[in-house]
Amino acid sequence: MNLNEESLQKIAELSRLKIDPKDIQNFLTDFNKVLNYVDTITELNVSSVSDEDLYPNEGNSLRADEAKDGLSRSQIESFAPSFQNGYFVVPKVIET
């Protein structure tokens, strides 16, 4: 599959990209290299690859959900530039 200039301009428009006219040929060349590579990949014979090879069933690989000691209030307060009455104080960002 080869991309033409008209298709490239449409893709650029849809993705809100502005391509400098002097760079169009470079983009076409690079884009077509990628598309040709994808075409090559789709031609690979993968009939010997099973679903188990692609998606091994290893179970839950997450850590156990165990309670641990957290940070003390004084440690948390040391992270904040301003801390009052147990709360982080942040600058006002919305004018009312």
C-alpha cells in the first residue's frame, strides 16, 4: 500500500497537524516505509503460534493486598510547602 499526497493531507487534517509543503515528500517516504513494514508483518506465517504462546495464563501477577505502615503525619507535613489543621494548603486557582 502506498500513500499519496492527497491521503497524507487528509490524515494531517484529521490529526490536526500542519505539514510544511517542503516536508510533504519526506513524510510520504517515511509513512510509506511504515505501511510497507506493516504489510510485511501481515504476510508472516504465524500458523504455528498458539494462543497460549501469545497470552500465557500466568495468573494474577499483582502483589498481595496487605496493609503496611504508612507515613506519619509529620512526614507528610514535611512534603508540603504549607500544611494547616491537618490539610494541605494550596493557592486559590478559581476566582469566584
